[in-house]
Amino acid sequence: MDLDDLDPKRMPRHVACVMDGNGRWAKKRGLPRTEGHRAGEEALFETAKAAVELGIEWLTVYAFSTENWRRPHDEVRFLINVIADDLLTRRRDQLHELGVRIRFAGRRDWRVPKWVLRRMDETAQLTRHNKATTVTVAFNYGGRAEIVDAVRGLVAEGARPDQVDERALRRHMYLPDMPDPDLFIRTSGEYRISNFLLWEIAYSELVFLDVLWPDFRGEHLREAVREYQRRERRFGLTGEQHGEALPG
Ligand code: IPE
Ligand code: IPE
Ligand code: MG
């Protein structure tokens, strides 16, 4: 995929995505919600491929939230199977061939079946040296849970109050080496964060698209990046200061 109208010097380094709208996609077609999740897995694969082609270094996707356990039991089971069987078995080798490094973020608690954890570990292990895009699958992930877990880590370390700062907290996040997302995308026309990466998106550009996740393809990723490149990121500075700070 060539970059066409995108500015190669201003590509987001890290794109985070809330993959929403699977259920509505299925309903529109008179299909069970589970078919939406199946189609969503395909969309994720295509998006990972597009991220590699666009040279995006980090792609983080919200696959299953700490709140999603409250869905009907059968849907939860299906979702876990789609992730563990389709994504982590069938697709794993394809992603590996594309040079994708796959990682996971979330709580490894009793609710996640052992065999799923094992498969996640195997996948991470297999792809750990890959140099193209790092795809992080947020599974049993909650932004508040992550912050709580980081605080627990600090407390367990015996940190004194004056040792608690942003850098110390960051060291205890699930993936401390991951840069903050530059671009945050949510599909399906909903305008909310739903507990995704609360700490990390403090300065991300937010882009909301109307497309339902199973229809998401490389062209939608490009559309979001195009919108991102139209924004001016100021990080607290004035527009003038920011203009001066820009190279060139
Ligand atoms: C996103 O699609 C998938 C997950 C939350 C796991 P939804 O299943 O939330 O689809 P809608 O929002 O009901 O359409
Ligand atoms: C967010 O979508 C979670 C994932 C995409 C995994 P939801 O569909 O669960 O979010 P809400 O419930 O509409 O806020
Ligand atoms: Mg939803």
C-alpha cells in the first residue's frame, strides 16, 4: 500500500482502536451476534496487515474488556474462542509471516481459561523477535484495572509516597515499553472510551468513525490517519509556540 496523500513524516507511531459494532453489523444482516465477532476477527487481520503496510509501529486493539464478562455466557465463550482459536491459531502464522509481533495486555485472572493464557504465551513467544508492527491485543483489559494494578505493584515494591510519580507508575503498567497512542480510533459511531487505555490516551488524538468494526479495512485506517494529520497537537503549548517547535 503506498502512502498516496498521507505524509510519511507525520505517521502516528502508535494507533489504538476500540473495535466496536460487531453485534449491530450482524443484526443488520439478520445474523446472530456471534457472526459479527467472526467477521470482526477478519477485520482485525486486515487492519494488522494495513498497519504493517503503512509502517505503523504499534497497533493496540480492544478485544475484550473487563466489563464484557457481563454479556450472556454463550457470547463470552464464543468471543474467547474466536480470539484463542481463530486469531491465535489460524491467523497466528500468517501474522508471524508478516513480521507482526503479537502481545497481550490485561488481567491474567481466574476468569481467563488456562488454555487461553497458554496460547497467548505461545503466540507472544513465537513472534517476540518480529520487527514489523507490534499488535497488542487488549484482553480482559480495563483502564482502571491497569492503573489499580500499577499502584499495587508500587505498593508491593514498598515505594514511599515521594517515590510515587508518573514515571514510577508507568513502570508498573502492563507494557511499560509501549509508547502512548498518538491516534485513538473508535468505530461504530459511539463517542466513548469504555475504559480503554485511560492512562495512556491522555494526549492522544481521538477519531470516531461511523463504520461498524467488521467492515473496517485498510482504507478506514488511512482515513483516520488522514484526519490525524490534519490535527495540531499542542501538548499544552499555544498554537504559536507549537508552530515554532515544529521542525522545518
Ligand atoms: C465489539 O462489538 C466486540 C466486543 C465488545 C468484544 P460489540 O459486540 O460491542 O457490538 P455492538 O456494539 O453490540 O454492535
Ligand atoms: C468496548 O466495546 C469493548 C471492546 C470493543 C472490546 P463495548 O461494546 O463493550 O462498549 P460499551 O459497552 O458500548 O461502552
Ligand atoms: Mg459494543
